[in-house]
Amino acid sequence: MASPLLTIRGVETFYGKIQALKGIDLDVNEGEIVTLIGSNGAGKSTLMMTICGTPRCRTGSIRFGEADITQTPTHEIIRLGIAQSPEGRRIFPRMSVLENLQMGAAVTDPKYFDEDLARAFKTFPILEKRQSQRGGTLSGGEQQMLAIARALMARPRLLLLDEPSLGLAPLIVKQIFEVIRELNAKQGLTVFLVEQNAFHALKLAHRAYVMVNGRITMSGTGSQLLASPEIRAAYLEGGAH
Amino acid sequence: MEYFLEQLINGITLGSIYGLIAIGYTMVYGIIGMINFAHGDIFMIGAMISLIAILALGLTASASFALLLLALILVLAIAMILASAFNWTVERVAYRPLRGSFRLAPLISAIGMSIVLQEFARIAQGGRPKPMQPLLSGGFELMHRTTEAGDFIVRISTIQIIVIVTTLALMALFTALITRTSLGRAQRSCEQDMKMASLLGIDVNKTISITFVMGASLAAVAGLMFFLRYGVIDFYIGFVAGVKAFTAAVLGGIGSIPGAMLGGLVIGLIEVFWSAYFSVEYKDVAAFAMLAVVLIFLPQGLLGKPEVEKV
């Protein structure tokens, strides 16, 4: 866990005149699961999108491995090995489930496709049953699974997951978090996870950051933050569990 | 009956040409949500380039059929490549810098590019209509009946066969391209969610450029076909054909490729039948009235997709 894979320094992002990120410093090391928790509107999703260059940060720098990707076009950032399951899932509604997965594999060598598809179907069996159905007709939970499966089809080095638990039944949330843990443990996949469901996320993550109003206010290991009274008061008690 | 059959063939031929142009409108609308008003003029450029290439090759009707066909394929290739280069440049210069600007900006820019292309053709090639002796004259008799008033013959000309066959072949090719290849998937993904497409590693700008190139090459095919069929072109044909093809695209359901083809056929048939049975002067009124009627009862067009999706 030594080498940093993603390095974010002093990043500020604006929507017009409104400043959404106010100087973010954050690291994700190779092989880690890192989570970012925070309430609605804190800027978590903005940070996810800024990593992919859409929107672009106004100041600061973002490095991925050896490359400075601060000004790299979005599609080239993806080709370097970052995949995102974005906020709102963004399934292509008028494409079949299979085509959505094919889109996920747009950046990979076609020779991996069959193997990766089989793995995706093994992880999320419901997708195999629905494979010729249009993405727009899936339920919210199925779409969420499809979004994660689609991101995995890209064989990323870094997987960005934006609220994978949103709108899912607790059992499925557990299942998805188990999948993430397994991918990380067995394949060494690095995961950067944004969550409102702080309890699960902190239990899963090696390290965690807390974002409030576009700033990182706390960071530490998952268990440190779980034990912190402030975190318990703000994000855990009376809510998630 | 014979008269009807003859007009049907004429209508399908004209409709095929409209349909080929309409696909360019509908694809561009599908992917970036703008009407490329310069598209009709790309069709005109395609026809002009075909004319120039035919003259440069020294083609005349006296050459053998096989040689003519071969030469026309070469002409077509040249026209497709150059028309694509024109449309690619138009997009690069006049539309891409305005992407993300307010919605009307690229539309106004498109009208400007339409005028630019027309005036360019007028200055470079002169304003007079350019007629040409028919290159392909043969045909087949489909029906022959002797009546008291004289013989009635229903013919389908070689050119009509070429137009219809080429259109069908291109339709099949493009449908396969859009529905089955990774390029087609990339195009459809950009249509549905451009940002997500880029998050999956799709180069959105490149995909849009390819769409303009595809539309232009079909318009160039239509240009050559139009020239071969009607034998005369000028710098202004793009306007009228463009408006008709645009109407066809809206009638069929803008954004839908089969819809564009169907719309083209409907407009072509209405125009031809109205001229045949009622009056030539009002053929355009009939075509546009049809558009109005369809849009009142089917606002999405004949094959347009209603926007109901679970979110």
C-alpha cells in the first residue's frame, strides 16, 4: 500500500460562480479501498466527476499513477484505467443490458470480452436474465448493478463508485459491498467509494475522508472514523443503523 | 393502372433520394440535437462534384455499360470523400466551437454555412443551370398494352433501378453499422448520454465528426443519383431538396433512421402522385400539408420514439 495511485492536490471546482470544491487534498494508494463520506450536497459527486475531467478543476492538480491528468480529455483519462459508476447510474436507456455492458468494454481489448461478461453475469445473475431488455426498463436496483458491472467491464486500475447503495434494498447493498471487498482482496482492485451510507462504507474501507461543504474536514482509517464521536453523531446515529 | 404503376416507380425513386438526404439530418439531430441547415447544400456539393468528376473523366453515353458503371462508382467515391470533407470542415469550423453555447447559436451558424456553401458553388461554378445528356438511357418494359388511344408502356429506367437498388443497399449497410458495430454503439451512446459516453472512454468529438461524415457521404450519393436522374443541377438545388428532406426526417420521426427513409418515401410519393393526378403547382403544398397533418396526430412523427423511460 505504498505507492499512490491517485493524488489530488488543492483542487477547486466551480459551477459558474458557485464554488463546489474548496481546495481538496486526497490520496488513494494502490490496492486500497478509500471512502469519502459526507452529507447531500457536500461536493462528493463533484469530486468524482472532477477526477474524470468533467467539470474541470479551476486550480489544483490531479495525478493518476505517473500521469498528470489535470488537463487530459475525459475519454483519455478513462483509457488510462479509471472507470466510474456515476451518480444517478446513467444507464443508456434505449440500449439493451448487453449493449450497456459492451459500452463498458469500449476501451478494452475485445479478446477479454467473453471472460469479463461471464464474470459480470456471475457477479450479478439478474443481469444475465435481463440481458436483452432495454436499460431504461430495469428497476433502480438492477440499474445500479448494471452501472457497477459496466464500470468493471473496462478492467480499471481504479474504480470510482458514486453511491452504489442508493435506492437499493439492504440485502442487495450487502451483496454489492461484498463484491467490492472481494474484487479488492482477490484482484487488488483499487476502489474510491463515495457514500452517504457511512456505516457500511466505513466498515468496508481501509481509509476514509469526510467532506463538509466542499472541504475535507477529517480523515483516518475506517475504524478510527467509525469510533469517532463526531462521526457517530453526524453520520451514524439515529440514521443508517 | 399502368399510369399508377409508372407514377409509383417515379415516386419511389424521388423518395429514395429524399430519404438518403434525410438520414443526414436525422443522424446529426439525434446526436447533437441541432438541425444542420447546411446539409441540403452538402447534397448540392455532392452533385456538383459528381458533375465535375464525370466531365473530368470524359464520360459519355457512348461508353459501354460496364465501363460506365465502373466509372460511376469511381465518381461516387470521389463525391463521397469530398462532400464528407466539406461537412467535416463545416462541423469543425462552425458548430463545434459553439457546442455548449445557447441552443440557437449553432442553428444560426448552420444557416450561415448554408449560404456560404451556396455562394461558394455559385462563384466557383457559375450561376447557370448545368444540364447534361443522360449517361444511362436503357430500361425495362414492365407492361405493354395496346389501346385505341395508342400503346401504353410502363417502363423502369436503368437509372431508376440504380437509384432504388443503391438506396436499399445503403439502408441495409447503415442499419447494420448503427445496430451491430462498436462505432454504431458509440454513436447511439452519445445520442443518449454524451457525458456518460465520455466516461466510458468514447471520444465524443470524434464520434460527432464521424456522424457528419456519414451523413455527407449519403448526401453525396443522393447528389449523384439526382444528377443522373434529372440531368440538370445548379447551385440552388440544395435548398429545395434540403427542405424536403428535412420535412421527410421530421415526418418519419426525427432521430430515427428508418423513419427518415420512410418519411422520404412518403414525401416523394405524395409529390409525384399529386403532380400526376391533381396539379404540379401544388405538389409542395400537398407534401407540407401532409407533414402538418401527421404532426398534429403523431407529434413524434411516424417512427419517432416517445420519451417514456424509467429513471
